[in-house]
Amino acid sequence: METNEKIREQIFEIIKNQLRDNNPPETKSTFERLRKQGFGDFQTRQMIGQCLAVELFDIIKFKKPYNKKRYIKNLLALPKDPFD
């Protein structure tokens, strides 16, 4: 299994937990909104995963704390890429 595939599986697991726990609730509302807009399940999880990856990158690379405000802002802006 490639590293990128392992990372994607872990990110998808975090998303699954966020959806199950409704924490933050914006993950679930974003998931439902994107699905209603016609995006597939996998594509929707990928987009949410991009928002999560932005946060994980800052935590790992720069030792910054989790930025929940930015994460939610990026979720609400989907399908726009969160890489600004």
C-alpha cells in the first residue's frame, strides 16, 4: 500500500468519525450540501479531506495548533479549494 493511500485512509477515518459524532457539525452539513449538489460520496470525502489536510499539514510541519475556525471556513467554502 502506498503512503498516499494510507494517509487518505486515515483522513477518511477522521471524516467518518466527524460525521458519526457530528463534531464539528459543519462537517456533516457540508457533506450533505455537497451530496445534494451532485458530488459523489468519494469526491465529497476528498474535498472535506483537503480541508482536513490543510490543518494536519500545519500541525505536523509547523507545530501549530489545530485551527478550527479556518477548518470550518474552508468547509463552508467547498467546493472551492482550501489552498488560498
